Amino acid sequence: MLKTRILTALVLLPLMLAALFLFPAAAWGGFSWLIVILALWEFSRMVKMRLPEQAAYLALSSLLAVIAWFGHWHTHAAVHGLALAFWLVLVPAWLVKRWPIPSGAAAWLLGWALMLPAWFAFMEWRPEPTRHDALALLAVMGLVWVADVAAYFSGKAFGRRKLAPAISPGKSWEGVYGAVACVALYVALVDHFGWLDIHLPLWGLLLLALPLTAVSVCGDLLESWFKRSAGIKDSSALLPGHGGVYDRIDSLIAVLAVSNALRALGGM
């Protein structure tokens, strides 16, 4: 399984980097929407949408994306505030209470709350195909990847105390500690190389990285709970060794939404 995961990653990572650094704005918007709509399709399967409803949901979502692109929409401050409330308040409560995955109109709204802020963040972090913008977004995505890999190997090596056994039995507090330590080192390197054009001292960036690491973990746990509620192991089988697209971006969509909101509202 690990070998398959690595081989798939070796295909996907160059594709993502090529799109990130080379695609013009319109192509990047389309590429990032492809990622989001595939994850939204997987989410619609989790909530057991019937085929006509699923088709209508995905078509309407794509229509909204097209309108947003051609209308030059940007995330409003109120939407950023809602995204922060969703990830920092509602999601932790959801994990504690272990609410079931919704259906109907609530499921439609939940899917949009998960995916749309992330898509806008993809474009707002990287509005133009410049090295500066691409590195800034890569730094944010890298934080998620570092946290994920560090948590996996730290948990495998040292995991003793379960983080959320009723949601994801394989995750441990030791994995979280390993993620925090590696993210701190990563942020120091990113700051040293000047990838993030954020006017904060290193200690400020480290303080910012801690809640983002927690958000990353919550994004992962939330999708794990959705899958458990839906009675499935993976969101789909699109990515060999990784499951589905939502399985790969569950933490990323959370960190993208929160980091973009903090950047916009904080004037960073």
C-alpha cells in the first residue's frame, strides 16, 4: 500500500507543481475547480444523493464557479468570517458531538461550505502565474503535506494514546506532536527562504502555524467521520493507494479556507 501511495504521489506532485507555476490564471482556475468538483462528487456520494439530485448539485456548483470566474468574484469579508466560524467552531463541535452526516438541503450547504472557500483560496492565494504567488500557495499546501506525513510516521513509530478512537482509530496524540514539531521546522525554513510575503516575525508565523496544524487535523478527522457515518472506507477509488480526491484534500480544504480568511481579514 505504501509503495502504491508513493508511486501515485510521484505522478500527482509534478502535475500539481506544473499547474501551480506554469498555468495562466484561467487554466489554474479550471484545474483547481477540477480538484474541487471531484471532491464534491465524492461528498455527494457520501451523503447518498440519488443520481438526478447529484447531477443537479454538481451542475449548479459548476455554474456558480463559472459565474464567479467571469464575474471576477472575490471572497467577501463576511464569507471569510463564516469560513472561520465553520472550521474553528462548528467542526470541532461536530467532532465532539459526532453528529451524523446530513442529507437534503443541509448536505448541499455543507458541501459548499467545505469546498467553495477552498476553491476561492486556490485562486486568491495564486491570482497570477508568478513565482511569488505560486510559492506563497505552495508554502500553505506544504504545511498540510508536512503535517500529514509527519503525523503518519510519528504515529506509526510512537503512537500510544488514541486521538479520536471513535472517529479514526489509527490516529494518535503522538502523531499530532510529531506534526507540530515538523511544521514548526518547516515554517522556519519557509520564512528563511522568503516564500511567504507575510509581515510577521518568525515567532508570529509559528503561532499562526499551530492553529493551522490543528485545523489540518480537524479537516482529516471530519472526513473520517463522514466516511464512518456513510459506512465507506475511502471517498472513492480515483487515486490508487490514496482512495479519493477528498481523501487527499480533506486537510487542505480546511487550511486553505482558514489561512485565506486570516490573510484577508488580518491584512497580511
